[in-house]
Amino acid sequence: MFRNYKAIGRILYGRNSFDQLDDLLGELRVEKNSYVLFLLDVYFEGKEFMKRVPLHAQDILKIIEVKDEPKTKIVDAIVAEVKSLNKGLPVSVVGIGGGSVMDYAKAIRLMFTNEGSSALYQGIDLIRNKGVHCTVIPTISGTGAEVSMTTVLTGPEKKLGIKGNFTPADQLVIDPALIASVPEPHRFYTAMDCYIHNIEALNGHRKTVMGDSLGTESLRLCREIFLSEDSHTPENDEKLMIASYLGGLSLTYSEVGACHAISYGLATVTGIHHGVGNCIVFNQLEEFYPEAVKEFRAMMKNNNIDLPKGFNANRSSEEIEKMIDVSLTLIFMWAHVCGPDWQKIITREKLRGLLLKM
Ligand SMILES: [Fe+2]
């Protein structure tokens, strides 16, 4: 059976297109009491940009802390809080920020219409009811969360996405001007998530012509940006936004691989951010992606990035074993990397050896 994929709904694209957001949401505000739930990255708290968010009197604005990866308990708490106001359902949940904020928006909109904790739905196709309308607006690029059919959440037991046809957002706004102020090295680490998505999508048993075509173009843009003299120009910002979009789409038709399988374990135990966690892991994966790891190091050098060293140097053996446990649950990723007999290749010992090098 082939999956009948649901991609993103509508896309508004262009420099300063963010200023059309009020018009977009106006189309949804049909009832007198209609309201929008805005989720805004804490990065913008107190900044001029907040004045540009088209907040109406009846709307709700939540500032989203992004120190940790998105958590099921925060999704549940926000949904419970908004429901307790007895305002009915929002006409759109709008996530303005990085991958975490967009993933919160995608998860929260689902939990308005599905009973119980979001932790019950971590997995594939477990969501039963369509969520409310969702708008995502990236302000940092690389995760592909703006287009993916997954919202990655850390629950009480696992870090795993809510994945399925109900997850992609209904509206995406791609405004390259919004990522101009992202500080380094945060911008680089998040962008490398995109680079790694492409490398993983292009190398594995589940690759397809569709995934390859999208991933190849995204990879070309990543190379142009990060091997250029100045990666942080308006032109490169625009390329990065499109690379992230194409890279996220390429995963719909392929799969992530060894880096993500290990970095999920790393993040579950340490809470490290996805972008930098991926970079720490990818730097040790010559065995899986020899040419790409070389290229990745050249990109780091070109952009004066000093990757954290000795990240696992003082971890207890329990922590390392827990990382391995989580990594080994990601069977579809390992099957993509090594084929159906992956368990013969990806042993606990191999993973332990890699983790201790990080
Ligand atoms: Fe990723």
C-alpha cells in the first residue's frame, strides 16, 4: 500500500509577506467571537517585532519557552488553559518561531479535538479527529517543521512525533526577512538540521525519486549558502528558507537516518536542542556518511563554528545505556540506513562507542 500523503495546505511566500497575516486570518474570523491563538517564540518577547503580530482584542497570545524540546505536558497544559476560558475553539493556532514553536502549534491544534493527553498520540496515525486550523511561520530555518507531517514531542516515556495526515499545517508563511536577525551559532546549527535531513534522505533503503529530487535541490542550496564567503546575507536567508522547506518535504518521501536515530537518544537524556545535538552526532558519523561529514566540517570551518567537545565525557553508564535504548526503538530509521537486517549491524556496542566519542 502507498501512503496518500497530505502536504502543507496553502503557502504565502515573499519578503515581508508576514504583513499579510492579518488578512489571511481575517478570512477565518467569520463569527463575532472568533479568536486566534498565537504562540510566539520567547526570543521575540519585548522586541519591536511583537507589535507586528496582528493581535485582536479577543485573541490569545502565549509566549513559548524554547529552552527545552517541545513537551507533551506543555501541549496539554496550554490546551487545558484555553479550553477553561470557554471561548470555544480558536479559528487558527498560529505558531511564530522555530521548529519547537511550529511543532507546538501543530500539536496543540490537534489536541483541541482529540481526547486525553498528547502523549497518547505519539506514533504514526494515532490521531482520530482533524484538528483546528493551523498557521506556521518560521523565524529560523532548517528543521522543516513548517512542512513536515510530524510534530516531535518529548513525553514522559519517549521522544517521538505525532505523525500522520492530520499533522501538517494548513497555512505556511515563508517570509525571508524574518530570519535576518537569528544569532550565530544558533542559525548554523538549525540550518545543519536541514543539511543532515538531505544527506539522510538521499542515503538509505527508503529513498525515492521524489525524495531525492527535493533533497538534492535543498542540498544544493545548503552548499551554496554555507560554502560561500558570507552565509548570512539576505539572498542566503531566502535560500535557507527554501532549503528548509524542500528538505522537510524530501523526508515525506524518504526517511531520516543514523544521525537522527542517535540524536533522539541524546536529546531524551540530556534535553539538548535538536540542531546542535544533530551536529555533535553527525560529526562522528564518517562510517555512515563519509563524504558528507567531511563537507559538514568544511562548512563549520567556513562559518567559524566551534562545536561543543566532550559532550558525553562525564555521562554515567546509565545515561549512555538509556540513550542507546531510545536510539534502538527507532527501527524505521535504522532500517532505512542499513536495511531489514539492521540489528546485525547496529549493536549496543557500536552505539556506545559512537556516543562516547561525542
Ligand atoms: Fe531534524
